[in-house]
Amino acid sequence: MANSISKSILYSLIVISILILTLIKYSQADDINKLLQSFYKENYYEHQKAIESLVKIGAPAVEPLINALKNENFHVRASAATTLGKIKDTRAVGPLIVALKDKHEHVRSSAADALGEIKDNRAIKPLIDALDNPNIVRMGASDSLVNIGSPAVEPLIATLKDNKNFEVRSYVAMTLGKIKDVRAIKPLIDAMRDDQNSFDVRDVASNSLGNFGAPAVEQLITALKDKNRYVREGAANALGIIKDVRAIEPLIKVLKNEKDAMTNREAEDSLVEIGSDAVKPLIAALKEEDDLKFNVSVANTLGRIGKGAVAELIDTINYNNLSVRWLTAWALEITGDTKAKKTVNHFLKNTNLSNIAKNYVSIINSGDSEKIYHLILALERHGNKDMAVDFLNCGNQLLERKRVIGVKS
């Protein structure tokens, strides 16, 4: 008798439990449908509240959200994609991949973002394909590939090599620079060989290489000697982003040996970025070499380093070489430092730069080497565009080089 009653009670409890769970399920389904209705509203905060609530519900909301990806309203589709990404249920991967080809770019963008949240390798190729899209979609696809990380590297490298669309290659280069997997260093260096019409690819590849830091330095130093001038220019730029002291001497060699003006300028810029660590090697080079073009580049670089170079330059201004003294004075002038300017004024003593600027034509014609150096500082303090143009066309290598470097207008 007792056993019969116990079985009856157990059976009743099971039935009640099933009924309760069924009611909860239907109640939850009703809640999900109500929340999905919020996606139709244009109010941003209502959307966000609905998304947060659906994420809390989690797995039971996945199938209704997948169905919502087919809704005729693009706001609903986009919000459904966003929510699926936050739930991170892999059942959504296939439908979200399909949504990457939605007719509305906001839905494609939301789908791309969502796939980056889920981080499923099945999404890698579709996300790479999505880089051939308007920028709002490309950025989401790129960020998602970065989130997936290492598994995306080899497919991205293949796309960088083979894709014909330079905009896609640019985004691939940017993405690889954010992932920072060392397998991408050489392919990114190779990408700087892109033809004349692909400046964007070269530029992005160079900046991306700068993101790698120390692991890229040796390969970039080697690339400074590449036969392709775009590779040399890009390598110099990347080394300036990294700011590794190992690059100082190789970059100084670029100033001496490089014939391409843009690469030379990138080397100057990078030495400026490295800063005070480059000062002593640059001053040593200024003292050791008598190549005028090179020495002007070195002096200009030292001046642009600014306060970090002032003390060493002041110690150099009485060096026993006319060219070094005047180029040091010019470098001090460029720094804009108050102490540096006092040192230059003392160095000039009774030299009237204003009068020299007024009579620059006769000084150029005289060929007097010391007065030619006066003109450098005269142009720095009192020059104008006409004077700069005349410097450029005067036939004097020092003055032409000064004009190419820049002039106050």
C-alpha cells in the first residue's frame, strides 16, 4: 500500500514538473518574441535593453534570433546578428556567414562583428571575402579576423599575395599588422613592392610592420638595402615606428648612400622618432664625413630631434672644422630651444643675418664658403619664398639641399 502511494506521488511530481517546465518554456518563448519586437523600434536604448535581455536568456534565444536574420526589416536583422555574436553560440556561425551577403551593409557589418565575437575558424574565409565591401563592413571583418588571430594568418597572407583588388590587399595588410604574427613579416615586406598604382598597399604594409616591434627589426634593416626603392622607403618608415636603437647606424648609412629623396627623408624622420639615442652617432658621423649632402641631412636631423640634441650640439659648436661648426649652429637654430639660440647668437657674434638675407644674391655669386654658411642661418631666420626659390636654382649644392629640406614661409 505504502509503495503504491509513493509511486503515485512520484508520478504526480514528474507530471507537475513537466507542466511547470512547459509553462516556463512558453513563457520564455513569449518573452523572447516580445524582446524581438523591440528590434522594430528606432529607439537605440530600447534596442540595447532588448539585446542585453536576450543575451541573459542565452541558448533558448538562439533559434528565434537565427530566424530573425531573415526578417524583412534590416534593423531587426542587424540587431539579431549583434545579439547572436554576444551569446557566442556556434549554431549561429552558418547563418551569420550567410548574413555577410545581406543586401544591407549594416546587416553585413553586424554579422561580421558577431563572427568575431564567436571566433569560429569557419568564418575566416567568408570574413576575408567580406573585405571587398564598403568600409563599415571591411572594418568589422578586419577586426573580427584580428579576434580570431593566428588561424587567420596563412589565409590572409595568401590573399595579400594573390588578390587583385588593392583596397582588399590594404585591409589585409592592416589586419596582419594588428594580429602581429611573425609569419606575416616577410609577406608584408614583399607587399611594399606593389606597383606604382598601389601606394595604399605599400603605405599600410609599412605601418603594419611598425606594429611588430623588435621581432621585425633585423628583416627591416636588411630591407633598407633592397633593390626596390619602395621597399627601402617603407622599411625606413617602419623602423621609425619601432624606434629600436639597432636601426640607428643602418639609417645613418641610408642618409649617406641613398639616392632616392623620399627614402632619405624617411630615414631622417625615423632617426628623429628614435630621438636622443641617435644624437651621438649622428654627431660622430657629422665629424667623420665631409660629404656635403650627407652632412646637411645629419644637421637637419639633429635639429629636428630638438631638446634631446641640444647639449651635444653645444659641445660640438667649437669643433675644429668650419663646415661642422656652421652646420651645428644651424642644427641648434632648428631646435627652437632658448639655450640653443643663445649659443648660436654668441657663435655669430657681430654677424648681421638680416643684412646677409637682404644681400643674399651677391653672397651667392661671391662663392665665399663661410658666407654661404651664413646664408643657411639667414634663410632660417629671415628667409622668404623668393629667397628659397633662388637657393634652389643657384647651383650651390649646400643651398640647394637646404631649400629641399624646408624653409619657413
